[in-house]
Amino acid sequence: MLITRVITALFLIIGISSAILFLPEFWFAVIIFLATSLACLELYSIVGVERFVFRIAFAFIYLFICLVGFLSGIDIVPLIYFSLALWLIAFLVVAYYPKGSSWLKNRVFAGVLGSLLLAGAAYSVVKIRGLDDGVFWLFWLFVLTTSVDAGGYFVGRKYGERPLAARVSPGKTIEGLGGGLLFATLICGLLSYLFLSGSNLGYYILLPLVFFCVVGDLLESVLKRIYGKKDSGAMLPGHGGLLDRIDSVIPVMTAGAVFLLNAY
């Protein structure tokens, strides 16, 4: 299982890195929209869209709308800001669960809301890549989410005792969060020092982004608890579902885009 997990992770790293570095803007956007439409498939399965043909149809509609929005050249920055506002609300949902989460039991509402959050993240990724130093920041943001995840897993597994959100995800611990924050600070701080020595932006936004990283992970846990699901799917060998792998990436990219758009 571990070997399968490592091999899958390597293929993902190579694929993501190649897309960021080499694809033209249009095809990069297409890949991002395709990836998030696959995540939509899993989302619709979680919220109870039982017939596969309907899940495919809804995911295609999502992909079509994203592509039309991109090709039309409309200003998508308001969507990014709206998505960030939704993530701030999501923190309250996680913090007070199960209170205040009943509205997520509406399958249509949960599906539409999740699609909006995925679209906001997808457009954020495309927007960030087009900024000055955008390629660096995309790698930096992916490294941050991976560092928080890895640090939380290894430190939490060995030293974790105090639950971070016991009613949502008992396996997540305060010690694990500390490990994730430590890993992210060391690795992303080093990257900022080596490649953007003239800017302190990476140091300023690191802690808020770790916060959003955790919120994204826990919100998916809330959704799976509401609908009685264990994993979002089995799309990635050794990892489970795609949504399980990008639940932290979604809010981090959205928040990262807002921070960067105001800095450049």
C-alpha cells in the first residue's frame, strides 16, 4: 500500500509540475477545470447523486460553465472573493458542528456550494499562474499544503493525543496541527528565503494559509459525516479519492489568490 501511495504521489507531482511549467494558458486552464470536474464527480457521489449518468452530466455542466467563463474573458475575481467568504463561513460550520450544519443536508445546496468552491479554486490557480512570480507561488502553495498534511500525519501519528475537532475528525490532533505548521514554516520559509529574498509576503501569509488548509480538510470530514461516507472515492491508487487529496488545496488556492492579487 505504501509503495502504491508513493508511486501515485510521484506521478501526481510530475504531472502537476509539468502542467505548471510547460502548458500554454488555455490548456493549463483546461487541465485544471478537468481535474476539478473529476472532484465534482466525487462530491456529487458524497451528497447522494446515486445514478452515475447524472453525476457525469452535472460534472460536464460544471466543466462547460468553467470553460465558457474562461473563454469569455469575464472578470472572475469576484468569484474568488466570494469563495473566500464561503470558506470563512465554513470555519464556523466546522467549529460548531453539528450545530449549524443542517443546511448541508440539502443535497442540491451542498452540491452547488461545493461546485462553487471548486470553481473558485480552479480560477484561483489559473489567476495565480498569470501573476508575476506566479509559477513560484503555485509551487509554494502546493508545497505548503503537502507540508501541513505530511507534518500533521507523521507528528500526529506519533505524538497526537489531544483532538483538534473531536466531533468532526477524531484522528486530527492539536499535536498534528503543530507538526504541520512546523513543517510548513521550515520548508516554505526556506523556499521564500532562497527564491524571494526581497519579499516577506511568504512569511506573512503562511499562518493564515495553514488555517485555511485545516478548514478545508475538516469541512470535507463534516460533509462525509453528514452523508455517512468514509472516502470521497477510489480514483487515486493508494490515496483514495481525488477530493480527499485536494480538500486542503481548494481553500488554500482561493485564499492564496486573494492575498497575491492584493500584493501584486
